Amino acid sequence: MKSSRLILMLCFLLTLSHFGFAQPDVTIDGKGSRQVEPAIRLTLSPQVIDTVKPSEVASYPLLVYLYPTQIQLSPIKAAEIETTEKLRQLYPFFAKVGMGSGVMPLGQFVYNSTRSKGYQYGVMADHISSFAAIKNRDGVAYAPANYDLTNASVYGKIVDNTYMIDGQVNYRNHGFNYYGVPNDTIDKSLIRQRFQKIGGKLGYVSDFGDSAVMNYAVDLDYHFLQTAKPDLDTISEWRAGEHNARLNVKGWYNYKSEEFYANVGARFNSYNFGLEDSVISSGIDTGRIRKNTIIDFKPGVLTQLMDNRFKLDIGMSLSVDISDETRLYIYPQAEIKYSLFNDIFIPFAGIRGGLTQNSFSSLSDVNQFIAPSIVLANENNPYDIYGGIKGTLSKKMGFNANVSFKKITNKAFFVTDTLAPLRNQFGLLYDTLNHTRIEASIFYQLDEKLKFDGIARYNSYETMNETYAWNLPILEFQVRAAYNLFDKFMFNFDGHIETGRKALLYEMVEGAEEENNQYYFNLGSIVDFNLGISYHYNKRVTAFIQLNNIASQRYNNWYNYPVQPIQIMGGVSFRF
């Protein structure tokens, strides 16, 4: 645009110059005023005026803005700090004494070492006895049912960074009467019995703290049991003695998500029934002698996947039974578990089996009124198939429901011993048993205030030769509960119910029934509930009261063996 204006200006000047040079000279005379106006100087400098004007840049002064700061304090609730002892004080001594109805003294004494990182040791002894009389539901008085039970043990433990060793020596003295005779005038010397048992345990467990190192554990158990010295030198009064030992060695090795393990063990049992000298010297066969050894081998592998939600344990079990003849048994071992919804539901299933070594000691723990002379045979469990689901309904409640199908050959049943003159002892009868069990349980815990658990079980039995599975219940219910009131009163409740039990008889008696040419007696239901209440006077002194069989049911624990009705026992315990 500036160049076009310059071109026009040049053209105009050229035109004026052209006309100036072309006109002729002219002279004009005249008069006039020749005043010239004064010049005015422009003070402005020339500048180029552009058609595009830049925008003005706004500038702002720096402002100093002062505002007074206001501070207002809001009141805060004072913090509450609960001060409790980090470690509760331990007292090395504990003593408990009490007395129950029917002249039933109770005593217990415990000495235990206090806290130590490397070792623990202690001594324990307790005693309970009873001189109460027993009647059945019809009010018939039975033979004197006196008994006394004394236990004593010495134990210790050594803990190191790489291993742990624990050991224990036990002694048990149990005297009682075969009171299953409806006659309260019988001579006590004809029905009394005493079991004395001494033994010990020793265990070793390694803990190298490295998954790439083989760890192992060794357990050794031994006990010797003998019955009372006979009062009369007759076959029915002979003495029984038994040696029992068990050794088990387990090794395991962890590699990534697998654990490889194996168990190698041996079980030995020597049972002798005869005169006193033959019991001490088992080489003299004057009665009944049975020696049995079982060698066990159980290899397996445990796999854990999916953040340990999936677990698979698979292996096998081999048992060699060495007695009159040697037999080899092979059993499957497998179990699978899977955790759903963060352990809310855990379905599981498996199969297992095993060989159970029956001994006079293990059988007398189930039924103390067993005759000293018995025929022992091992129970063979070819398979036990089970499955179910367990889990948690909330942080305070959980459940377990399962079903199992089991087969046992040489299952031992307690039946009345017809060789006993008073028919007040029990012998053994063996049969093949198919056992189906359906079970459901639930537990609830509210902190340390309230605890509750219960279980219900249904059993179905099928025997090969016998009419019924003698003395085994069809329905079972168990319940336990504990309640803590203000840390001063403690309430403990437990009970169980059993129905469907039947006892085999060898003759027809009043109330007996017959089926398949066998006489049996309905033992009735067991209904037994117990309640314990304790009052903590302080941390060292506690008073207690115990109510047993609060429903006062004179049910038959075994045939012709009614139990005591309601029992009340009270006493105090001390820590010092």
C-alpha cells in the first residue's frame, strides 16, 4: 500500500512540471498586502501509520492485600488409653481341692516353670475318688461302685532355633469295682480291680527355617499296663500285663508349591494273660499271649496352588502286620480342598484307610469293665470315603457338614462275657462293619465373652453276622458353651445325647427282645448335661461349683451299669 501511494505522488509531480514548462512568461502589475503568516513547527515526529494496530498490553500494579488471620480452637475429647499388662503374671504353683456329694474328694497339684525362651518343665498330680451308691431306674441297688483314680506326670521341653525336644513320664493308678450286679451285699473282694499304667513319651522336631532343607520329626511312645494281683488262684482271677511301644519318623521337604513327605514307623504290642509269674516272665505260656508288630510306610505329596486356595494331598499307606502270619495291607490316601470367597466355603473330599492295632490299654480306655482275658485282633479299615463343606458364616460363626462311608473288618464290639461268674465283665466280639455317617456342626464365638459349639451326627450300621452293631449309637448330639461375666464369673456347660444303642445278651431276661435268633436289650437314651460355675475372687483365688448329670438320669452306660444321678461338687483353687 505504501508503494502505490509513492507511485501516485511521482506521477502528480511530473504532471505539474510538464505544465510549468509549457506556459509562456506573463508579467502582472498590482498592489496588495504581502504579509506572510508565521511558521508553525510541528513538534510531533513523523510516524508510519499501519492498518494493523497491536493490542495494548494491560499492566496491573502489585497490590499488597493484608487480611487479619483468625484462629479458633475447637475442643477435642481427651484420649482414653487402656493400660493392661503386656504379659500376665505367671505363678509356678497351682492347687485345687474339692468335695462332692456321695463322699467324692478331689485334689490337684501343678508345678510349672515360668516364662523361658529355651525350656519348660513341670510336675502334675491329681486324684478323684467316690464312695457313692448306685441304683437303676427302678430303684434297685447295685454292688458297691467305689472307685479311685490317680494320675501323675513329669514333663519338660527344650526349644532351640533349629529344633525342639519334649518328653513326658506318666503314671496312672485306677481302682474300681465291676459293680454291674444288682446286689448291694456282694463281697467287694470278688468285684474289685486295679489298673496300673506307667509310660513315657519323647519327641524331636527339627526346624531349620529353610524350605530347601529336609526337616524331620521323631516320636517315641511306650507304656506298660498290668491288672491287680489276684486274690484267688483261679483262672478267672489271673493277671493281665501288656507292653506297648510306638516309633514314628516323619520327614518333609518343601519345593516351590509342593511338600514331599514320608512317614516310617513301627508299632509293637505284647499282651499276656496268666498267673502273676507268667506275666512277669512272658516266656512261660500258662495263659494267653499275643505279640504283634506293625510296620508302617506312608509317602505322599501336598500341592498348594492359587495362593493356597487349592490343596491336593495324595499318597498311599502300606502296613505290614506281623503276628501269627504276616500280611501286607495297602491303603489309598488322598484329599482335595478348595477355598471359595476367601474361606467362606471350603468344599473337600477324600479317601483314606488304615490298620488299627487293638491293645488291652486302648480297649480299656473305652470300656474299663473289660475282662482281663480277651482275644486281640487288629481292625482293618480298607477305605473311608468322605466329603463335605466347611467355612465361616461370619467373623464369629462357622460350620462343617460332611458325610462318610467306611468299611471295617474285625471291628471289636463289647459284649457280656459269659465266662465271668457274675456276668459283670465284657469280652470282645469281632465282625465286619459298614458304617455310614452324616454329620453337621456349628460354632460361635463372641470375643472372649461367649463361646458355643454343637454337633449332630447320624449313624447307619450294616454288619455281616451280627443283628446290630452292639453298643453303638444311631443318633448323637453334643453341645458345649462357655460364658464370661465381668471377668468374675465363668459358666461352662456341656452335654450329650445318644439314642439307638443295643446290647447283646446270651439268654432271655426281662425286657429283652429277640431277632435273628439273638437276644438283645435296648439300653435306652443317654441324656447327660453338666454345668460348672466359678467365681474369681482375684487373680490367685477361685471358688467353683460343678453340677454333673443335672437331669439326674440313671441311664445305662453299658448293660447293667447304670450311672450315678446328679452330682454336686464344690471347692477352691489357688495360684501361688
